Amino acid sequence: NDQLYRELKSASSQSSFSLSRIRDLYPHFEYTDLAKHPAIVLIPYQVSIMSIFEYYRMGIPLFVPSTSLLAQWQLKYRVMDERTWNGVFKKFKKSSDISKHPSVTTPYDPNNEFDQASIKHWIAYADFYQWPHIEQFNSFEDLMKRLAKADFKAISLKMMEYNAREKEYLMNTWQSLFHRMFHGLPPASSQAHDQIPDFDRAMKAKYGVAVNPT
């Protein structure tokens, strides 16, 4: 959002930090380019962004707006225009197209883009609010203060320690699942089977369908 970026630049002009958009610094970047910077300030366009996984796994300290501030921005600037399916088409609505399930007790409609409380409630489940050691700020002035007193190395170390624990947990979980699924079964590679080298014939033999030519 250009307006938010101008406000951020204005706030940072009185600080010792220089903030720029990644695309302005690096039209094409390598991960080593990003790792050179002490931190990344995130203005989300969506509640789940794949690049955040990459930043976090590299241990780059992340600063994100608080749920209250991001909800305000959503109302004023529509920064997360992909938060809802209707928002993707710039058709923001006050309610969902289908009624909620009778068992749902929350009063907040996840597709209501005109109620700040509803927006705040649902964005709290975003990835960047669920992970530890991600710093939140309540204004750009607050961001400058938090950047000034932040121990970036300590934050990065905590993130990498969490990454290590998460990796161990995921490895153990998947190994347990695979053991339950395939325990006692011989590897598929050890079983004799006919290999059809042609894709179209293989699809017809396996599923009985003809692949349309392109």
C-alpha cells in the first residue's frame, strides 16, 4: 500500500533506520541478500504468506502490526484484499454468502469486511500471530521505538531455537505416521510391476481414460 509506505518512510526519517520495500532494493534477490538485513517489517496482504515461512526459517527478526492496527488498516486501506474470496474481486461484503453452522457461537462473521471487531477476531489466527518471537507494533512511531531497542541477534537466536524444535517435532510426527501407514509392507520399489513409458498409455491403462492432446 503506497500510502502506508509513505507514512512508514516519514516515521523512519527521524530514526537511524532506513526502511525500503524488498522489490525496490532487489528486483531479483537471493536469500543471502535478505539475510544481510537486521529485520523485516511486514505489512501483510494476506493471513498466510509463503515468504514468511522463509523469513522465519532463516531467523530474520520480523515486525508486524498488532491485530488492532492491522484491522484498522484493513478498514481504511484494504491492505489484505485477499483475506476473503470476495475481496480478491474487490467485492467486499458485510456477511458470508452462506449461513454459519448452528454449532458456531462466535458473533463474528469471517467475511465481514466492514466491522473492525470481526476483522480483528479472525486475523488473530494468521500465521504471524501464532508463531513466537515475532514483534508486534501499534503504530509506526511505536515500531521505530521497538526497532531502536530490539536485540536482533537475540531474537534471531530464539527463532532458530524454535525452528529446531519445530523441525524435530515435525520429523517425529511424520515418521510416526509413515510407520503406522506402511509398517510391515515391503517397499514399492521391491515389487515387480510393468512400467509403461508412455504417459498417455499409462493413464489409459491405469484409469481407463484418454488424455486429450494439447
